[in-house]
Amino acid sequence: MKAKLIFSVFVLMAYATAAPTQTLTEDTPFKSITLGSKKDITFDKVIDYLQTSDFFIQSVDKQAGFIQATIFLKEKKKLLSAKEGEKRTLNFLLRPTEDGTRVVLSIYSETRYFGGDISSRTYYYEDNGIMDDEVVYREILNNLQINITS
């Protein structure tokens, strides 16, 4: 009897902690595009696009289909503002599909601030997390698609 009770508790705990899985396309279809070329060709074209668009490429793994790039967007100078700009880290995942390659983008954002006085400035980043701004994703992915298909 005691064994059945313990087993039931474990089953209920496993059931309660199990999270439903969702695919990226169900939640955020604006974070991905499908291109009509093979994965290796698309991978090289994405790298070319990032280099010509002033992104700093931090990490590349062609076999896994992973590219990480960063860009710093300077803030327009405002009176009495300590905000210097925004650092965006872009993670691209490339996956082969039946009709080409699926490119999935995830953008991590940090805001850079400065403090202190003129002689001893200090800089720090505020974590903004993963961006969900559809306009930003659409702009990057549309420019990527235009650049690759032309």
C-alpha cells in the first residue's frame, strides 16, 4: 500500500512539472523565414550579409547551423542622459527543410549606461532579455532575405 502511494506521488509530481512543448512557429512566426537555397549556401550568405551590414561575428558553427553576431546601436545624445546605446546579440539557427533552409532568429538586448565623473567614468549593461519587437525582427530578416535572394 505504501509503495502504491509513493509511486502515485512520483507520477503526480512528474505530471505536474511536465511543461507542454511548443514550436517556434506557433508562438512567434515573425522570428523566422524560409529561404529557397541549401543550408550550406544559405549559411555562407548569412555570414556575408552580416559582415557587409557592420555586425561583429562572435561565433560560427557551420555543422550545427549556428551564427552569433553583435551590433552596438549608439543612442542619440540627450541632455542629462546616461544611456549610451544598445548592444544586440543575434543568434541565427539554420535548419534544412524540404524546400530550402529555415532561418530562425533570436535577439538578446542590453542597454549600456555610463556613470561616475569626467575623470573616472564607469560603464555597465542593463539586461533587457530576449526581444519580442516584431518590427526589429522583420527589418533584419527582410533585409537578409533581400540581400540573399538578389
